Amino acid sequence: MSASDSGTAPARPNSLPPRAPAAASPRGSLWVALRGLVPYLWPADRMDLRARVLWGLLLLVLAKIATLFTPFLFKWATDAVAEREGAVITTDTVGLILAGPVVLTLAYGFARVVMAGLTQWRDGLFAKVAVHAVRRLALETFEHMHALSLRFHLERKTGGLTRVLERSREGIETIVRMLVLHLAPTVLEFAMVIGVLLWQFDWRYAAAAVAMIVGYTVFTFIMTEYRMGIRRAMNESDTDANAKAVDSLLNYETVKYFGAESWEAARYDRSMARYERATVHTHTSLAWLNAGQAAIFTLGLTAVMVLCVFDIRAGRQSVGSFVMVNAMMVQLYQPLNFLGMIYREIKQSLIDIEAMFAVLARRPEVRDAPAARPLAIAGGTVRFEDVHFSYDPDREILKGVSFEVPAGRTVAIVGPSGAGKSTISRLLFRFYDVSSGRITIDGQDIRDITQESLRAAIGMVPQDTVLFNDTLAYNIRYGRNGASDEEVAEAARLAQIDGFIRTTPKGFATEVGERGLKLSGGEKQRVAIARTILKAPPILLLDEATSALDSHTEHEIQDALDRVSRGRTTLVIAHRLSTVIGADEIIVLAAGRIAERGTHTALMARHGLYHSMWQRQREVDRARETLRASGEAGTAPDGLPDLPDGVAAE
């Protein structure tokens, strides 16, 4: 006999995987970043982008050849001018001097134009490759954030998370640009300059240049490492300030209710003060870095020019050689400066994307099983079999809950706050996995089916409907992407929101505002019902869908919900007991266990917990009616009974 047939569920260990450790910090691990970026810069499915990479590399080499050729033209033009003035020149430039200083000067200018043109052509070609890589990485990070479990999002602040995504995208773009457009050309130019110095001059010049490059690089490395801690503190302060700002603005009405503007401003200013101190420190350390780099380069430049002066006096070099070595060293300063910037920007960008690496390394707690199959709906019977669950191992929320919602029937779950009612809805949607026991739909354990098919089969009308900052049509169509305008209008009619839509100037194109704040609670609930109607799921979950509404609106919404749930397997999580009188079965939860179950009539006859909750609610209702009848709106008469946990007054 199967576990399903016997009515008992085989115990399973908690399927929640241990929280993935944070990704290994990428600080100082440029090779890790390079290895991770290669598939995006050399995409296997985009031959056009690969061709751009190859063509860009060819242009890179040609541009650097043109770059190194310009100092030679400068030297020859100088020697030609010097000959006209009677200066002594060497024999290796006699033939070229015959071309004349004007022609050589024009050639020098042309070479610089070619150099700039090839460089810009290369950058333009590679832009598509770089932006495509950024787009793919950003998309993968965004999709991974959605794939992570509910626990992850409950632990994070929305403002901080969106800031991480934004800064990570910028960091990825910086790394791609620096590595491909600056680092590779810089390394190539260093090698070519050293080669020219050995060929045209001697080892002393090359040694002086190498010493300058090494000293510049080591100094840059040390200073940049020092500045990384400052940068990290600045980013943390920035993220904290941004999260506080978003949190405060999202709770605008609450701030106004409690007159807490000055408190929120002071709280935000404390974060900005930390950001200010870290930013000032960042700029100060940058000034020291730039000063040190300039000093090291100047020492190297002076050294090679002094060597050239001695060689000119000895007759081994011409005046043009002096100009040439100066031009080459000055020309080397740009890639050297880029080297410092490249290292600095890459290191800073790696810090910026540390949080992204951690997010990508974190595995979802709830994952499809390797052999997961789509849910096959026969009738839509939902069963909880000895379900145990805890958010925290030290505090169990559900303690052996078992019940069944037969296909096409309605089962309501009521009970005090904290009894575990909303946890049941989260487990059914598989936002979390059960600790032990199992949940089945038509006999299929929901851990053995795909999450996509599971959630496609369940329609949800929550207590607090949060809408997208878009139009009414967009929010209704969210129930089924691709639905026609006629289907959207019919869903609105069935949800009884079409009358409201007709009164708005823009109709279905009316913007609802952030989180739907431009709509009333009842209007938002009707939008939620409309998109559930459009989804047309076989299983319906109503999670306290009317508890935040007034009595008149509640009755209207309840009528719409009754129509939607007709013929569907419906699980109702309710605070207001009057909304579940007609349920086929009412389950009363208390402290994570089923305390009572039965129809409304049977539970009232038992005079147990449900009867007590009902009587207390009726007392509050009568008190409210007395208030309305006497005209004392907003003033409670003496002796007004308090509501027990989980019982809301109408």
C-alpha cells in the first residue's frame, strides 16, 4: 500500500539545502573574473560577435604599429629641420631627410590621424560585444534573483538589492571595457616600446623604461590595495543610505501618520555622513596615488633623456633621437596612466560586484528535483499529510497538520494570529519545502513536480495586493500574458471592476501608481481577482483576501470571490469568520495543530474555540453597530471588548 493510500506520509529529511556560503571574494583574483567573462566575450552562439572580436584584435595591432611609427616620423622631421640649420646628424637618416621636413611633418600628422582612426574603429567594433556581455550577465543575475527562495528576499532590503544589481551591472561593464579596450593594448604597447628602445638605442634605455614601468606598477598596486578598503566602506554606506531612502519613501504614508519626517531625515543623514567621510577619504588617497605615479614616471623620463644627451654629445645619436625618445616616453605615459586606471577600476569594479558574486553563488533553497515532471491535474484534490515545518529549527510552526481539500470543494482555515495559517499557503506554493510529511495534488508530491507547473495551477488572491507601477490592463493581463483585450475586459467584468474602469479618463490605460497606491483597497482586490480569473487556475488560494476591507466592500468582494471559486478546489485562509460560513469544511488551527474541524454548524454546536471566536466577533460587530446608530463615529463605548488574536471586526 502506498503512503498516499494508507493516509500516512513517509518521513523525509528537511529538503532545504544548507545556505550556500558566500562566493569566494574576487578581491585580488582578476583571473577568476577573466575566466568568468570569456564565455560572454566569445559567445559560442554568436559568430558575428566572434568576428568582431577578431577584427578588433587586428585593428588593435595596426593601431599600435601606427602609434610607434609616429615618434620615428617626429625624429626624422626634426633631423631634417636640424640639417637645414646646419646641425650634425647621423648617417642613418640621410635618405629620409631628402624627403624634406614639410613632407615628414605631414606624414607625422597623417600617422597620428591613422592611429586615432584605427583606435576608434576598434572601440566601435567591440562596443557591441561588450554591451552584449553586460546585458547577458545582468539578465542572468536578475533571473537568478527571481529564482532564489522567499527566505532570501525576506532577509534583504529592496533598495539595497536593486542598488547591488545596478552597481554590479556598472562594474561588469567597466571590467569588460578595461580588460579588452585598455589592458590588452597597454601590454602590447609596453612590449613594442621596449623592443624599439633596444633596437634604436641600447639596453640602458630599455632598463630605465622597464624600471620605471615596474616601479609605477608596484606603487599603483600597493596604493590601490590600500584604497580598496576605503572604497568598500563607501559602497556599504551608499547601499545603506539608498536602502533607507527607498524604505522610507515606500512607507510615505506611515511616516506622515506618525509625523516622523525629522526622524527619517536624521536616519538618512547618518548614513550619508558615513558616506561623506568615506568619499572624502577616497578622493584624498586618490590624490596621493596620482602624485606618486607622476613622480615615478618623471624620474624614468628624465633618466632616458639624460642618457640621450650624453649619446648626442658622444656623436652616437642625433637631435632627432632626443626628440624621439622624449616622444616615446611621453607617449608611453598614456598607457601607463591607463595601467594605473585599469588596475584601479578593475579592483574597484570587483568590489562593486562582490555582492553579485555572492548572489550568484547562493543556491535556491527550493529547487526542482532532477526528475521533476509537470503537474498532471485530474480534479485538483489537495492533501496535507502529517506536515511539519519551521522557519527556524528552534521554533516549529506546523506540528503534524493533515487535511484534504477535495476537488471542486472549499476548505477554510481559521485561527489566532501565529497559528500557521499563512505558512500553509506558502508551503502550497512551495516557497518553502516541508520539514517532514508531504503535500500532494491529485496524489503527486509537489516536491516531485516542476515549480512552474505547480504555480501555473494555483491562483492566488492575497490580503495585501501589490500592483506593478503600470496600467490597469497590464496588471490584469499579468494573470495570463498574451490575453486579448476582450479577455481582459471580460475578466474585469466578472471581477466587478469594469464599472470603476469606465469612470476613469484613460480606462484600462489608467496608471495605478507604485504598488497600486492610486487605487483603494477594494479596487486593488478586484484587480487581483480579475487577473486570477484570467489565469483560470484549477486550484484557488484566498489568503485573507477581505480582512483589510470595510464591511460593504467585503461583501462585494466576497460575491466576486464566490463566483471565481465556484467549481474550483478552493483553500481559504480567513480572519473574518463570517466569510467562511459556507465552506464545506472549516479547520481551526491553534499553535500549529488542528484544534477543531467541521462545518460552521457543527463547530458552533461544539462550543469550542471556533464558537468562542465567533461569539467574540459578534460582540464586536454589535458594538460597532451601536456606534454607527448613535452617530459616535470613531468613539468606542465603554466596555468594548478587545478582539482576540486573529479575529477582525467587520
